[in-house]
Amino acid sequence: MTRTARELLESTTGKLAPDPHANRLLPLIARGAARRSTLAALALEQRHVVAADRRAFLHLAERSAAGTETSAAAPESAAFFAMLAEGEALAQDRLGAYVAAVGVDEAQEAAYQPLADCQTYPAYVAWLALNGSPADVVLALSANFAAWGGYCATIAQALRRRYGFADEACGFFDFFAEPAADLEQKALAAVQAGLDTGQVSEDAVQHYGRLLQAYEAKFWHALWEWDQRVA
């Protein structure tokens, strides 16, 4: 029986759900035990991630609209990626208040050297932007976003309750924690169009999604290690 886009999205998200204990930094933040310097590192790493992801999503939107070497134009996927790029621009604006709240000034931000393991995720998103089939990338990213949204909800709550941050400083994490019904609808339309035209490879989706989750885990683990070694 042919599956619908929603059934495929839900099954993919379930298969790619991360180990709930894989993120060792999240419990520290949740109970207020993560160092302020670690919260600052999280802010500065996200500066790089958001900027890189925005450019990758814009490229994916362009590739989808124009078609790729092996597939016709996919306007539904283009609309999904364009909305992601818009979201990253909004997130970048909100990130500034968090950067300020953790006490990072312009000189510190300019001097910061990003951690390699924190930047493997956006590097792979950039690879997908160049090489991935649009509908497959829509599915893999959507599955990954489910975990990311949950992490952001936990962090936003902890920043308020444990660290005393104002609402504005939590806006970056609130943004990603909020339900995104419009984005989900665009994802479903893109996946359905991919299914209708035979442009979805579940093997490729699992491959992409597995690596996205692994690189996301590297991001959090690198910051957890930072927290353990910084006095």
C-alpha cells in the first residue's frame, strides 16, 4: 500500500528519533548546572550554524525551483526551503539578545574560534544543499527538527527558571520550540509531490537523517566537553 506524505514523515521521524540520553549537556542546562561560559559558547556556535544553514537553505530553494541534474523542478520543496531560510534570518535576529545576556561583547564574538564538532552539522547541511535530492532532504531535515525543537523548549524554560533570563533573551530558543504548522504543511506538500513523481528514496532519507542526528549529537557533546573542562 502506498503511504501518504504524513505517514512517511511520521515514520521517518520515529525511526530517526535520537537516544533520549544522548544529549549530555541538556540535563545540565535544565537543572541550572551548566556554566555561563558554556551558555556563551552555545550562543557563539549558533551564530555560525544559523548563518551557514540560511545560505544552505537558500541554495536548496534555488536548486529545487530550477530542477536538478536528475529531477524536474520541485516548487513545493523550494517553498519549504525558502521558509526555512526566512526562519533562520528571524532566528539570527533573536539570537542577538541571547548573546548579550550571556555577556559576550563584540570583541569576544570576533575572537571566538568555533569548535569543529559543533560545525559538522552545518557542514553536512551544506553538503546536502549541493548533493541531496530535494524531497529526501525535506524529510531528513523535518525528522531532525523534531528533536531540535524539544531541546530548545527545555533550554528556554531553564534559562528563565534557573538562570533568570528575560523573555527577550530566550526568544531564539522560543522561536524553534514553537509549533510550526505552516512549515509542516509545506513539508508535507513537498514530500507528497516527491512521492507522486517518484523522487523519494527512503534509503537516502535514512542515510541523510542518520548523519544529521549524528552530527547534532556531536554538537551537544562538544559543548558538554567544553563545560567539563572550563573552570
